[in-house]
Amino acid sequence: MSHAQDYYANYGGLEVADYVERHIRGSASEMDRMRRTVELVPPQVATLLDVGAGHGVFLEELRTARGIAGVGIEITPAKVDYARSRGVDLRLGDAGALAFGDRSFDAVVSCEVLEHLPFGVYEAALSEFARVAREWIIVTVPYDERRRFVQCPYCSARVNPDYHFRSFGPDSMRGLLPGFRLERTLALGRQRRSALVALGRRFFDRWPRFLVCPSCGFQEPTAVAPSATSAASGQGDAVVLARQAAAWVPARSRPVWLVGVFRRESRHV
């Protein structure tokens, strides 16, 4: 398992089911995004593949709302086990090498996955989506994300704490998938963006407790040695103060997610 996969399998001491209830089912914005994405699945779709399906919550919503028993793939065994326990057809798989025949599904959906894929896997995944989808592909990504980075206390590598390797704006959706044209884009969710918080994150963010460094594998231990993290702790305090101050500073509201709906071009039928 890679360092990134170690991170994706880390629930901070919570049981998987507890994590899902707190952070996914308990999040109004996350559930709204999934339900809005379900609504975007064209009415003629009968078979669907969810690539990077996480805990299978989107597939559950799809089954409940549309009666479509989709299939999902996911790289984290704990997520696969959880989804299967709830009757979801979720399988271990790799986005860059889908174990399905050409045009096996009416639609391929991939929510909050493309930004996580490293060099080589990202390019392969886009080709695989286009190969496996019969007619439709729907992807969701963070909206025009301004990525931030933190420095590993052990090897000094700078890492995006969400393991996001790229960001997407509305223009980047065009021409994204070979043989598919962009039918529509949609912005979902709203977030309050304060310049003061962004500045605090840029200069004072500490190493997140559960982040695994993809360069050296460092993860902050439960009992932290003062020599390794004293400066980081001070930085964390500064971020808290910046966030408190930001509550009094005017901020702009912007979308959280960007959705692209793609359809196979007629010349590729």
C-alpha cells in the first residue's frame, strides 16, 4: 500500500460506519452534492459505473432515487467492505486500469477523484472512462481550487494535505475526455472565502495529525515530540486566531464543486 493509500484508509480512530455517519451522511453539503449529481444522470441510463466510489453513498442514493443498481470501484479495502455490508456492489479496482470491457456501462461517474490521481494514473483514467462508457460521463471536482501546502516536519517536503495534484476551472472541462463533448457544467455548493484565512493558511498551517507524507511516510505520532512540532503547534494557534478574526472580515461566497456532463460524440459511435 502506498503512503497515499495509508492516508485514505485512516479514520482517526473512528469506526468506518461512524466516520461515514459524521462526515458524509451528517454533512448537508456532501449529501446535497450527491443528490444533485444523481439528478444529472440522464433518464435513459440503466447501467452505471462509479469510479472511486468511496463508501458507496452515491450508489445508495442512485439506487434509492432512480432504481439503478450501479457498480463501483475503490482502492481502499475498508471502504469496499463498508459498502458491501450495505448491499452496494463495490469492488477493489484501479481508475487507471478498469477491469471492464469497452462500452460496458451506459454512464461512468467519478466524484471528487480526478484531483487525487498522480501523474500517469490521471491520464490513463481519462482514457479508461472514455473506453468503458457507452454514452455518458459525469465528473465532479473541486471548483477552481486554490491549493495550499504544508511542510513535512520530518523530510521538509511540501504536500497538499488533501492529496490534490491539480485544480480545475470551468474552461479545463472542455476537451477533457477523448471522444466526448462537454454537454454542460454546473457549480454546486457555496463556501465563504476570506482572504485573511487564506493568508493564515499559507504562512501558518501546521502538519495535519493524520496526514501521511507521500515522500517519506511520516505521520505525526499520538504523543508528539516537542522538538519536532513545537513550531508547528504555534503555527496552528495562529491559524485559529486568523479564523476567529476572519469572522469579522467581509468574505466572498464561491462554489465548492464543479460538475461536468459529457456525451460521446456521434463520430465516435
